[in-house]
Amino acid sequence: MSETSHKKRDPEATKRRILDVAEQEFAANGLSGARVEAIAKRTSTNVRMIYHYFGNKTGLYCAVIERAYGCMRAAEQELILETLAPADAIQRLTEFTFDYQAAHPEFVRLVAIENIHQAEHLRRLPPIQALNESVIATIATILERGKRDGVFRADAEPIGVHLLITALCFFRVANRYTLRTVFRTDPLDPSLQHSHRRMLVDAVLGYLGSGAVPVLQAASLNKDI
């Protein structure tokens, strides 16, 4: 069977292949620097076919962004955090975020590129906004359980905790090359992975536990009032 016949029989596979290559192209060169011709050549398709599926170059970029966020959020849903104690759930989510972003540098670069565009394209994609609300809802539920159990501080809020978790994960990947040049140490060196991962978990749990009021103490305070 010829390659052309295969593509006609399996358009979904063709689209996935285009998105795979487009993700690499956009992550490496940005929206303005990416070349649809290069994507077509590497996928054995043509520009006309790509535009048939995705409309234009911007449409392809938006599809890449939407899929990148969707894959991360889908992987988060598989963690089943509701079965874990609050501190264990936060630790698991933190470790997952650290590992995922290290393993998917293209995702980090795409987010950085979209920030250069001031999230212009994300605003066109309501499904992504709804999709990303899931992680905030998950964190909110875990925080409420932790506060109720007296192991998390009362003023912890989900957006802030999300930022705290993702800051180091994102920074070490997005700024890898400048950090490596300035400090002559690769932040993604495997020898540093365990210590950085542990440091992040300690920082997040240390913040959440700082000032937490144990359940018995909180009950006593309420009784005195």
C-alpha cells in the first residue's frame, strides 16, 4: 500500500503525525519562525493538506497548544489524588509536575512562546481555559481537606499553591540554557534531579504546614470563644 493511500484511509493518523512534528517546529522556532513547509516535508504531506486540516499556520499552532495542555491535564487526572491524604496528594502532584515538565520541554517552550504573544491564542480557545480549571479545582479540594484535618494553613489558596508548585518546574526547563551558561551547571543534569525534586516538595509542604492549626487545637480555640 502506498503512503498516499494510507493517508487517505487514516486521516486521524496523518493529523497526529502533523501535530507531533508541528509541536517540535513551533517549540524550536516560535510561531513566526516556524515553517509550514518544513512540517510538510517531515510528515510527507504538503502545505495544502495541512491547511485543509487546520485552516492556516495559526490554526495549526492553536491545535498544537490545545493538545499540549490537554495531554498534561489528562495525565494529571490519572493521579487519582482524592484517594491520598492531603499532604501525600500535594506531594504526588508536585512530583508529577516536576517530572512531566522535565520530560516534555516542548510544552514548557510552547507556554513561554505563548506568553510572548500575551496569551493571544489561548484567549481564542475556551476549551483550554475550562480544561485548566480542573487542576485548580483539584488543588482547592485537597487544600480544603488539609485545612479540615488541621495539617494545612488556613490562608492557603489554590492559585498561589499552583504557582508555587510550577515555578521551579518551569524555570529550570525554560531557562536551562542561560542557567547552564551563567552558572556552568545544567539544571536538568540527572544528578540534580532528586535533590531539586525533594527541595520543591519540601518547599511546598513546608509552606502549607507553616501556621497550620491542628484539629484538636482548633476545636479548643473554638470552644474558648
